[in-house]
Amino acid sequence: MFNKVLPYGSVHIADQIVSLIASLAIVDIEGVAGTVTDIKDEMIRVINKKGKQKGISIEKGEAEEISIEMRVALYYGYDIVETCKAIQRSVKSEIEAMTGIEVESVHVKVEQIKVKPQEIL
């Protein structure tokens, strides 16, 4: 939970909201197939019926800044480094713009390469 003290009270932002913003920030990036998770994380999500967004971990620093780790699948044929840079820029800017929380780092782990489905003409 992230807390922001404002002049007339405080705002509490759940970790799940920050994770959701991060996952939505990469939806329109060319070459990104989505986030991925391992079986252990998926079982925890199913059992708890809540928890972090699939493939996204958030760590809070001492000064309320955060570090994000995203495990992603990319489509074959795209420049991996440039796609990951786009992910980092998008996630950082969206979270900071929507929440005011400083994003110290966005670590991207490419764990899968997928073949893009053929478009039907």
C-alpha cells in the first residue's frame, strides 16, 4: 500500500493498482505479447484470489520510491533491447503520472518469444 499525504487528508493506493497500471502501460507497445508468470506465482494468485498482476513485482524503497520487475513475452522479429527500453519508458511515465509515486527502476526480464498470430485478410 502506498500512502500520499495531501493538504486535506491522505490517499492510499493498493499495490495491485500500481501493478495494473504497469500492465496496461505495455499493451500498445509494438512487439510485446504480454507478461508471463511461473507456476508458483500463478498458484498463489489462484489461491489468494488476488495479489500482484501476472508477471509484475513491486518493491518499495526507503523513500517511498519503487522498483518494478516485469517478466514479459515478446514477439519474434522485434528488436529486444529497443522493445524493453519502450517498456521501461512507458511503465515509468504512466505510474508517475497517475500516482505521483517515483519509479526508481523498471527491470524487464524477457522470458518468452512468441510467433505473432497471422492476421486474416
